[in-house]
Amino acid sequence: MEIRRIKFIKNLHLNELMPMLQSWLSEREYEVYTVANRIDAIKDNVTLKILLEDYANGCIIRVSGQAEVVNEFVSHLSDFVQFEQGIVQCEYCGTVFSVNEKRCPNCGAYIKLKRK
């Protein structure tokens, strides 16, 4: 089953994260392919896709792939990075901002928070 995760990493950017991620994947014998801000890693017919987006105060990482591989990857990330809590992404323009704000600072759209 394929899952997707989005994490916001505070105080690190694409040019710092990309080499670390490539190295970690290579050490685990993945074939690593990179284009601009995307990494595709393949091992034993299992694919891990990683997309990095830079923002002023950090980087968003979007990861998709087989559940156990994505979970292992996110666990590895948490060993050396600080995830920002309380961050949402505008579903209209893609801007990342705090859940404490009611509207997107870029396009003005109201955020929709899922209730428990």
C-alpha cells in the first residue's frame, strides 16, 4: 500500500538536505535518481519518491512510497532534523503557514482544519 507524508523541516533547506538524503539512500543500496528538487530511490522494485520545497524558514518534504519504507525514511529524518508542528499548507496556492492563522497570508483563503 502506498502512503504519502508531508513534513516541514525547520531551519534546513534543499541544498543542505539533498546531499544528506542521497547519501542515506545510497548507504541502504537504493539506486538514486535526482532531478532539481526531486529524488527517486529504487531498491528491489520498491520506489521512494521525495520532493523538497524551499521556504524562508525551512523546507517541506513530501514523501510517497510503500508504507514501511516511508516510515523508515521519516524515522531517519527525525534523528537529525526538527519538524515544525502546527503547520498547514493552503489547498489553493500551496503556501505554508501556521495553524494559528485563519487565512492564508498569500491568497487569503480560509483554512479548513479537520476536526476529531
